[in-house]
Amino acid sequence: MKGKFRIISLLTFSLLCFFSLISQAQDDKFSKAMQKNLKALDSAKTTAEYIAVSNSFERIGDAEKTSWLPYYYAALALITPAWEDKTINADANSVKVKALIEKASKIEDNVEIYALRNMIATQQMLIEPSIRWANYGVEASTALKKGLAMDPENPRLNYLKGSSIFYTPTQFGGGKDKAKPVLQKAVELYSKEQPKPLYPAWGKEIAASLLAQCN
Amino acid sequence: MLLFISIVTNGQVKISGSVKKFDGKPIAGANISLKDTYDGATSDSLGFFLFTTTEKGKFLLSISASGYLYSEDSIFISSSSIVKHFILQEELNEITITARKFDADDKSKSVTLLNSLDIATVGGAGADISSVMKTMPGTQQVGEREGLFVRGGTGTETKQFIDGTLVNNPYFATAPDIGARGRFSPFLFKGTVFSTGGYSAQYGQALSSALILESIDLPEKSHIDASVSPLVWGGAIQQLAKNEKSSWGVSYNYVNLGLYFYLVKQKPHYFRIPTGHNTDFNFRIKTKKGIVKFYSALGIGNGGLSRPDIDSLLFKDALNIHNLNWYSNLSWRENLGNGWKFNLGLSYSTNRDHMHQELQDSNMVPQAFPESYFLMNKNFNLTSRQDLSQFKLVLDKRLSSNVIFRIGGEYWYNIQRSIYTATYEYPGNLNDHFTALFAEADIHVSNRLTAQAGGRSEYSSIIDQVNIAPRLSVSYKTSANSVLCASYGIFYQKPENQQLIASPQLGYTKATHYIAYFQQNLKGRVLRAEVFYKQYNNLVKTIPKDLYFSSYNNAGDGYANGVEFFCRDNKVSVKNMDYWVSYSYLDTKREFLNYPTKIQPNFAATHNASVVTKKFFPKYKGGINLTYTYSTGRPYYYFHLNEQRNFEIKDQGRAKDFHNVGLSLSYIPSMGKQDAKTFWVIFASISNLLGSNQVYNYNYSYNGSVKQAVTPTARRFFFIGVFLSWGVDRTQDAINNNL
């Protein structure tokens, strides 16, 4: 079973190499556009800027149709400002974000996308935690569990897990003490991480700062 | 080199324009895209956009914005700049649908959209759905009979629906003058909608009110539950399939009030301790885009009690009750795509009662007085069976982004077989084929204005008449969080089976509702004010033959109007505290049954108020829930049957005001232990904490010389129990409910 899987992976890998040679010209355009927008995402400050970046990523995704990354970043660009900007209607925002997640996961349903699922459900839960816990809290923790089952060593999912424990009141099984080991693991995983070009790499700094607050 | 640059700049074409709403207001953040390329832009706060492209030829320019319909236009790019102005139509995306739907459908017409935990934690209500609904505006504190008495209506005017189909006997069997709790646990349902009037054309045969219960879908996880208490013990299993596509469950509980009645003295003497066996079975299967759900419950109950006979006082009426109730419901909900949805419901229930009463002297020796006019029928036997088979189909079609059309029908087959044996034997049999068709449309005129218009037509074979019941409701969003709604509707209900058996020529009883309310929803807070007027026509009136037998006609009528307030603050103002306050003013009079003229009915109090508070103390892992209900005294009457065989009011009065303080305490020892294998809750509750003397009503002897207060069977009701659950971490429920 394992051997078979390895052969298939090797085959896929070599096929991928082959195709990437063919489409290198196209790829060049793609990665340039992606890098440009990743920079814009990094430097975005206002919600309007985030929306513009998200739209750009979505256009790339719609044109390419084969990569989950543009949709991933389009969704991330809409989630990021919603943590801070309270004028954003998280429910309306989630409709758009979840549509983008859907588009990305149809191309490739991978572990990184579970991080998005966790975050958007968390944002919806935070509108009215006491009432919405049962629906969105469970949705968020289910996404986390499923993602971690796929890859227990994913630093972003470990950070999100730690952060969720960090912000849960002590009486309900959360708190700094319990969050600390999880965040420690996340920080460790971040330091070991060597993301592929254009692949998600965010979260290292915030995980470290949250861990610092645990001490 | 210069040449080269000029070629490039010449090659770039500027595409600009604007994105606006119908009324000319700008749409910001819209994604403008030159399809199949990376080129495009985002509209700014004034709705303008601008970008350049090096592409040439025929392209589609597409515009997408959250909350608006997608739009595209073909353009030809050569060398000159292109300017395009777009006007987008508002779209009903998922969020706005629910938000809008909330305005006109039954979920908002009722104040009450409570989840199971909301219901289970109301102090003193003992997790009984109907008892909790009695803390809502529009309801009466009627404790001597089962049922919800809403806005001047009787208990039988409120009907319960599970997944769309009617439940015939939603309460446990009981003796006269003793209320009964509902058969269904709140944990069976994901949502409970209590509509106190003006509800959708999907529901009929309820003059006053509809309690709409929607059963839960698949459980989150497999689990085993157990409950232990001096009154009841039981267990349940819920098993979720590995692929999370189906589940099944069984439960059983045994009720025995022996120990409880030994500890807490009851006023009637129970010569046979009430006991009961209740069991249910369910399965749920996820389909492609829907779910099939089956629920079946069997309950068997026994009990016997004796009370002083009001007409003789020397003797006692000893009543023995045996009841069997079997209820089954199969529902299938499916999204067919292309805007089509359907809901299919099948249900069958049978309820069998066997009652036996005998007159006894103080030594429990049976007595018989066949010659005495007022004692001859005190010894009786009643065997009765009531079956209801139902089929209901509802089809939903989204005609456009603004209109949803709904059409459906239902068929009920109702059987009653009863034999009442006293001095003589009286069989009572009834078969009724009842058919109803309904249609309605949800129309979203604009973002603010929503209408639901529809109608329902019913035919009952025993009545042999067709009725037509129009329903209309219009709501206007006064702000993002508030809504003003007006509704109108005609409601019909068949007379009770016993009445139809005695007088098959009876027609439908009728109520017309006019309701207006204002509701504001802010985070965790609801504020609602409502006024209503209800007109009753063709109510059933009794034409007495003698003290025991009557025939009936439709000569009764009446009205009810009132004002109601409700506010709820769910852990917003006070940390960890949820509370709601409701108040209702009711002005109602009716002439029906043995009422000789229009009078305030003996089940309707003018003022009703409730305060429900729930406070949780995370530090102590426990909660205190305190409920206070108040109602002004209800009128009571002695209807005397005079020589002309007419009823007249010989005596009347008003019962004292009703006060009830209910308290419940919960303690969750496993809370906060993340890896706890067993989740458990210790729960204790007491009704009428302050021990006030509660009088519901008065009974009179046949000649009016004796008047007896109708009271609860004991001053207070106590409950204590332990609930255990394995397999599923209920901490989240606890947090949800108590944080």
C-alpha cells in the first residue's frame, strides 16, 4: 500500500515536472502576478485595500482555474481585516469567503484550506459567542480537527488551535497555561517550515507574540 | 527604443466606468474583471473603476459584488479607451434570505425561537416545552388543564406540529382538573417556534396558535445518556455512522411517582401510583441534498386517584386511567436543485384510553345509585381510541431572486372509536377524511419590504364543507435591526370529535386575526411590542338535553384583543445572565359551550406577566434559574341548567391572583475538564418556591350549593435528578448556554 502510494507520488511528481516545463512561460506570468499581489496583501492596511487584493487574486484564480492558491489568498485577504474592522458584517463577509473556499477546495482540498474554514467560522461565532457557539464554534473546531488529522504538523493549524485555547476562559478548559504547550509546538513547527514558493507561510510572528503572552 | 515604448503604451487600453445601484448609489468593492485574464479592478467608494489592459479583441467584462446579481457585458478592445457603466440588481444571497425570511415567516411572527437548552433551563418549568411557552406573551397560566391557552383561545385551539405534521395527543394522559406535561423532550428539537397568531398557510386546524417543532438532524457524535432521579430513570443511545451520513437511536425511561408521592403529600388520594413506560426509536439518513428522518415513540401510562365527590360529599370518585400512545413520524426534506425543494411528511398516531370511575364510600366500597339523577352516571367506563394518519407534501420553488412560491397539500384520516358505559351504553364513532391544499408566495419587494401572501382551502368529509382561509403578512424593515410587521389571516378548526359525534351537522369554527408588531433585534437582545385583534365566529354552543347529554350548534362567537410586550437580554447587560420579561394585556369575551351570553372565559386572565432569569457562575460550575409568573385572577362561573333547559349564570366570582416562583439549580462537575469521559449535570428544581396559595378555578356541585377550589395537587413540585452523558463533550453546550 505504502509502496504503491510512493510510486504514484513519484509519477505525479514527474508528471508535474513535465507539465511545469511546458507551462513555464505561463507559470512565469502566474507567479509574477501572485508575488505582486502577495506583496500587496502584506502591505494592505485598509479594508478597501484588502478587498482590492482579494479581487485581484480571484481574477487570477478565475483565469487559471487550476490553482487553489489564488482563491486561498482571495479568501485570506477578506478574513484578515475582519479580525480588526468591526464595521465588516462577518456574516455577509463569510458568504463571500466560503464561496472562495469552495472554489479553492474543488481544485485541491488541502490542509491549509482547513485553516481558512476554522477562521471564518470563528469570526461568525464571535458575532454572538454565547448564542452561536453551538453552530459556529463546533464548525470551527471540526475544521481544526479535520485539518490536524490530515497534517498534525501544520504550523498554522497548531497556532489556530493554541489561539483558540488561549482565548477560551479558564473555567471552560481554556487559558494561557493550556495554550502554552500548543503554541510552543506551533512556534517550533514554524521555525522548521520551509514553504514552497507562493505557498502559505503566515502566522509565525503572531504565534510567537501569543506565546510570549503566556509567560 | 522610444518607438518600442510608444508601441507598448499604444497597446495599453484604458477601461473605466462605474458600478451603481438602481437608485444611483455607488457600489464599492465590486470586482471588475476582463474574463479569462488577470486584468481588472475593484470599484472605489464612489463606485468608479479604472484599469488598463494589453489584450486585444472580443472579451467579456464581468462585474461581481457581494449581495448583487452577477453581470457581464461583451466589449471589443481595439485601441481606444472604453467606458462602461453598470447598474447591479440586489441579490438575495444566503444571508439576506435568512434575514429577510426572518421578517415574514413564522419564525419572526413568534417571539419564541428557543433552542432546547433555553427550554431545559427555565426555572421551575421542569424542561417541559409547554410550561416554558407559558412564560411567553399571549399565554395564560392555566394549570388545571393541559394545552396552551393563547390570546383568549382554549387549549385545543393551539396545535403542535412536528416537522410539518400535526400531533394529535401531545400531552400525557391525565385526570380532569390536573394539568399534564408534554410527551416530547425539548432535546428532540433543534428549533421551537411558537406562533401566537397569523401563521403561514402551511398550517391549519388551529384557531389560535401553532407550536412548530423542528426535529434535530444528525447528532454531532455518538453518545450514551442516562438519567437518574426518584421520579424517573432512563437511558438513551445515539449512534452516528462512521461516514457521518446516518444515525439511529433508542431510548427508554420508566416513570414511577411512588416514592415522590410518599415524600410529598398530594391532595387527591392515589390508590394506584402513576407509572409509565416510554420508549422511542429514531433514524436519520442524509440524502444527496436533504435528509430522511424517522421518529417513533410509544408511551404506556397507568394511575388511579380518588377525590371527594362534589355532588354527594360523603362519597369519593375513584378514577382509574390507562393510556397507550404510539406516535410515528417520517419526514423527507430534499433540495432538488434549480430552485426546487420539497418536504414530505407521513405520520401515524394512535391513542387509546381506558378510564373507569366508581363511586366509593370512605372505606373504598363501591356504591351505585341508579335512581339518583345526579349520581346515576358517577360509575362509568370509557374506552376510546383515536387514530390519525397523515400525509403532507410541500413544494418550494424559487421563481426569481425575489419570489419564492410554495404549494402543498395534506390529507388526514381521523378515526375515533369510543364506548361510554354508564347507566346505558353510548358508542361514539367517527371517521373523517380531511384534505387541505395551500399555496403561498414570499415576495421580497425590496430590501426593506417583504410580503407573504397565501391561502388555504380545506375539506372535511364529516362536515362536508369547503373553507377558504386567506393569509397575508407584510413586513417592513425600519432599520437593519428592526422590523414592523402586520398580518391578517382566517383560521378554521373542526369542532372536537365528541361534539361532531353528537352533532354531525356542525360546521367549522372560525377565527380572524389582525396583528401588528414591532421588533428590534440587537446583539443578544430582543424587544418586541405587539397588538392584536381576533374575531371568533361559529364557535360551538351547547344545547343541553339534560344534565348529562347535549347536542351542539355553531351559534357561538367572541373576540379577543390585547397588547403584549417582550424583551430578552441574553448575557449582554449582565455577564453570564440571560433574562426575559413578558407582559400581556388581554380583553376577551366569548359565548360558547354553556356560556349563556358573551362573558370573559374562565381560562382567560386580563393581565399576565413573567420574568425568567438564568444566571451562571463559572467559578462554581453551577447556575441558578429563577422564574416568576403572575396573572390576575380568572373569572369563574356556576352555570345552572334551568327548567327551560337553558344555562344561566347563578353564581360567579374571580379567583385570587396567581403567583408562582420557580427555581432550578444546576451543577456541572465535569465542566472545564477537557478530557472528561463522563459529562454530568446535577439538576434540582422547585415550583411555587414561596408556597403561595394557588387557585386556578372553582368547581360547583350540580345544584350550585357546593363550591370547590381547583388547585395544584400539591403546593410545590420538586424535582432532582442526575443526567449523565458519555461520548460527547457537552462542555460546549454548557458554555453556549451559560457563558
